[in-house]
Amino acid sequence: MTRRAFAAFFLLVTLVASCGTLAGSPPPDRAQQGDTASRATPCRGNGDDFPGDVKLARCLTEWFWADRFRQSGETYRPITRFVAYEGNGGPDCGGQPAVPENAFYCPDGHFVAYDAAWLRAMYDQMGDGAVYVVIPHELGHAVQAQLVDDFRYNVERELQADCYAGAALSGLIQARALRAEQGDEEELLVNLEAAGDPTDAWWAPDAHGTPEKRQGYFAQGYNEGVGAC
Ligand SMILES: [Zn+2]
């Protein structure tokens, strides 16, 4: 997610309807956990406000990956820290200062940090889908760090993280750990629109992919699962 991309939201929001929809089971959620799910996952809370959604998105996504790793005979390594910051007050990552209005995974220390005021603003404007795109995307980078991570271009890494985010969300819905509410699908697509690059400079070191590509990779993971990423 980048600041530049966020500014594009206002232009892009009206395009969502033309960009197709996520097929399959209904997407996430206002993150209310079903009874089944509260027993099946270690995650507590209903996700009915911003702090609750942020906590739940992190917990459930990591639960999903721990389960996937276990199924493959591997052990998922949870992030060491989940840092909320504001403005310029974010943690360094390998000597690089955190920037405002961003969320990131830091391999040096294996942690995720997010500008809470920025994420909160997106949550208020676009709905809780913001949280369920941003957090699973960043945790997708934490997963990549534990798998093969030899991408030639940054955009490949970013789009795979989108795919992982989609796969995690649909996996959580299938596991009844998340329930979709009406409008959630649109929220997710809006958020991916907003997070896309304004141009298709896919070779750029900070490229994340165009809105269409980001939606496409997210939908691929969502519809076909982790194996499709
Ligand atoms: Zn990313």
C-alpha cells in the first residue's frame, strides 16, 4: 500500500462495478465469527469496530497460515510484533525509517507495522474490507519470507501477496472463521482499486501492480486457493 495509491481512491471508486466480481462463496466479512469459528480458532472478539477488526484480521490470517503450513508438514513462524504507529512515529526496518500512511512487513525482525490513523481513515471511508485487505497482504509477505522469495521484480512479490490475501480470506470463510456481509465484496474490490499503481510501471522497484492486476491476483487466490498463487 502506498500513499500515492490511496489518493487514487477517489478516482477509482466509481470503476469498481465494471471490474467483475469475486466468484464462489461470498467474501469477507464484517468479521463476525460464527459459533463454530470461535471454538475452532484461538482468535477472540467479534471484529465489530476498528481495533477489533485489526486484531481479528491479524489473528485469523496467521491462524490460517499456521494451519496451511501444518498441513504441509511445516511450521509457520508468527510475526514477532504487530506495531501500530502514527505519522512519522513508525519503527525502522533495517535502518529504513517507516513512512506515514503505509503498512509494511519488515523481514529484519519479522514484524508488521501499520499507520493506524491511515488505516482507520480507510476503514471509515471504505468499510472494514480495508483491514481485511491490508493486514492479510502484509502477512502474505511474512509468509513469502518463509518460502521461496526470489522474485525478479517487486511487483511479482506484491501481486503474490495479494493472491495470498485472497486465499487466506476465502479459506477463513470456508472454515467459517469469517462471515461475509452484504457489501463486503465491493469493499474488498474498492480497497484493491485504491491500492493499485496509477501506471503500469511493473519494473519499478516500488511497483505493486495496477488496480486491475491487484484485483485479478486477489480474486485468483480467493477463487482457487493458495496453490494458484
Ligand atoms: Zn506489499
